[in-house]
Amino acid sequence: VAKDLGIDLTALRQRGISVINRGRTQYFALHEQTGHLVTAERIDREQLCDSVQQCVLRCEVIVEGEM
């Protein structure tokens, strides 16, 4: 995420960054040491997308401050 935004890890830590998932379960998180988007919860494809061939999980990364 830090690389995609073009900011270094120090700036990433100083900004208020949130990863928002739709629904109740928080599947993704931001690893503070590396700036990588990581899985925060086990993802069970059969439970989420039982009869769908293509399974998509969406999340939003919200960064406070100007870019």
C-alpha cells in the first residue's frame, strides 16, 4: 500500500490509515512494519461465494491528509 501510494513507511505510520471491508468480518489489515495489505481473518471461499465461479472481496483503504 505504501509503495502504491508513493509514500514511505514513516509517512504511512504518521497518517491515519484505515482498511474498511463491507460486511461484519474484517478480512484485511495493513501491516504497520511493511506497509503490505495482509489477510486479517481466515477466508473461506465456499462460505462466501458458494455458487459463484468468480469470488471477489472488496475493501477500501482510507488515508487521512492530503496526497
